[in-house]
Amino acid sequence: PEDVDAAIANLEVGGTNLLDNSKVEKLGDWSGDSATITFDESTNSIKGVPNGNYPRIKNTSVKDIGFVVGKYYTISMDMKANAVATRSAYVGNNIGNVVALNFGTFSVSTSWNRIKLTAICRDHDANVADFGLYIYCGTQKANDKTEFVQIRNIKLEEGKLATSWSPS
């Protein structure tokens, strides 16, 4: 049984990436919300540095996905920070009162690691202002410009299993 559980846990099938510009070859649909973001060519990543309260990296292309209430979705990404930290991610609006997918909190280290998070879609209105994918890049109420996170190879897919990265 443990061998079977391990085999299932390590199984990867090719799920469709629902997120535009997921390889991050340019900023495109990516922007900062109380954060300054830049594109790092050497690592093909987005760097987010806080410049206000609730600093987040944002992608608004998700408003066109058509999330289905009651269905599971998984996000995975390579991520690192300049200091070990706890961060969070969600799909919803910028003030957080409309949340379709709450991926919760996760730990980020100072080296590249693959983060994998799953959430069930809640009732929501994707037509609200600033509906998007939000990934915190700093502590929520601190304007600490020395903090940062970097993300790359982001994948948002249907289901509970994170599969290897592929472009959208």
C-alpha cells in the first residue's frame, strides 16, 4: 500500500495549463498590486518587491478561464525568496471579498523550489473589478522593500494533481 501511495503521489500526466504567459518570457499579463515587479531575463522569472500594504504579483488573464464551482484546481510554480517566508495565493479580486480559489499559505525558501497548491472553486463573480491570480510577495501590512519573491514556470490546471510544467 505505501508503494502504491508513493507511485500515485509521483505520477505526472500532462494537464492543460490554463494560464497565459506562464513561462514568463515577458511581463505581459503580469503586474504588481502594491508591489513593483520586474522581469529577470537570467532566470526567466518575475521578481516582486513590496511597495505598499498587501503586496502581490497579479495576473488578470484568469478572468477568462470560466472556473467551475465545485471543481478542483491546482497551481504549481517555481518560487524563491531572499529570506525564508510564508506566503499565500488566491484567485479573486484585489480586496479579497470575492475569492474563487483560496490556495492558502505555503513556505518559500531562498532556493528555487516547486510549490504545488490545490483548491476547490467557490461561488464567485469573475466580472468584479481586478479579478485575477494573486501571489503575495511580502508580508501583508509591512512596506518592507528589502523583501522579494521570484516566480517562474507557473501552471494552473484542473484537478487535484500538479503535473509537470507546460506552456498554455
